[in-house]
Amino acid sequence: MPLRVSAIAFLNPAPLLYNFEHEPAATQLRKNYTVHYTSPARCAHELLTDEADLGLIPIAALTPELAIVPGCTIASQHEVRSILLLVKNPDRLPLHGALQRVVTVAADAASRSSQAYTHILFERFHNTRPSYVERPADPLAMLAVADAALLIGDPALLAREHRAQIDAAFDEPLLWLDLATLWREHTGLPWVAAVWALRPEALERSGVSAQQLIADLVTSRDNGTAHVEDLVREWTPRLPLSAETIHTYLTRNIHYTLDPDCLRAIELFRRLAAEIGALPPLPGLNLLG
């Protein structure tokens, strides 16, 4: 049985999935993998409910039973641009004061990790505990009902492209905050969004070895990062973003290698999230090997 793969229908994983979407590798990979696309939260749900065997899931959804596949990640070393917190600041307060004044946050429900990062930002780093309401990813509608809005993925990138129009819609100034940058400032570690996670029992029935799985995913990533220009040409018609924005995002904003710093960042994120009750404890990272 081919491994059932649940992937994220955003721009940022495009290099990771390059071989699954481009010939001649795609035909070969279809012998062992069937891929479909959905939201980050849905990826996690399908993996946890045995609707998928392998998923590119938010790190908030990791459980002790799932194995992290070494090699690949969606992370950022500094600014990520696609995790955006917009905060109303009518009194033009410094960052700490502005965040302490936030009572409600409207959040895009697409990723549990982004919401958990926001909980940590407010509760651990700024000693305040706002309430959250889930809303579709429309910054104007979100800020009509809340003091802050959390946007992730392509909607965050699109909001940045229309910053002047969004700012003009409000009498008070808005703070445009990049969560990856804030995480880096507080922890000194990369911001990590997602990893490939596996139901280990699926390998036996698929006939794919752990070593082959790791090699297939890493090779796909390497080919994707080597063909960014092709990806830019493919994605420019799909999103109302400039080719330059897409190129910068894929080459500078996103980090695709699951290195030791990223693993330390995942451990710290899960520990802090558990301490404030945002996520259940994760005893340790279960790496496939």
C-alpha cells in the first residue's frame, strides 16, 4: 500500500514537495506515495485519526506516538513574513505596553502552532492573557471584532502586500509584528512551524523503509531549493504576489533543514506551551531512525 501523504496547500512547502509534483521523479514516487493537499490543522487531524500515514504537520500537533522524519522542516532563522500579528495601538505605546493592552485576539484557525506561539508571546513574554476568537483570515474583519489579528501562511503574505490599504482603514496605528522575529529575539532559536511526521506502523504495510522515506523527502527538498526559479514561475500566477516577493520568501524567509537548533526550538516551544497550558506536554522528540 502506498503511504498516504497529507500536505499543506500553501506556498511555503513548495520546495519540500518538488519531486512529488515534477517529472520524472513524480511518476516514480507515485509507486510508494499518494499525496493530497489541505490546511496545516487538517494535516494533523488526518494523521492523528489514521486518515493519513505521513503528514507535514504543525509542531503543536506532535504526539509521542508520531515519529518526526529527520531532514526537513518549515522554519525561519529570522523574519518569516507569513506569521503576522496585527495589533491596534491607539495610544502609540511601546511594544510591551501595546501587547499588554490586548484583550482579544482574532485568530485564523488554520494552524495550532501559530496560535500556541501567540499564547507564549503574550503569556510568557509579556505577562498578559487575552481571549481568542476564531475568524476567517480577513484582517479588516478580524480587527473589527478584536484588538489583534493573527494571520498565517498565504493570507499573511497577501496582507503585507496591501499594508498601505489596511493601515488606511484604521484611525489608530497598527503594529505589524512578525512572530518568528519575536520568537528569535526572546529565545535565540529559530522559529519552527512544521515537520514531516509519520505513523511508524505504516512503513511495514507500505514496504517503504525508514531510510528510503528520509532519502525521498530530503532529495525532494534539495531539488526544490535548487529549482526555486521554476517554483517562482509556477506560483506567481496562483497568488497576487510579485515574483520578487515569492523568490525572497522561498530563499530567505523559510529555512527547510531540520538542524539541531530547530530541534532545540521545538523542544523549548513545546515545554513553554505546556507550562502555560496551551498544549499538552510532549515528553521528548521521537525521531525516525
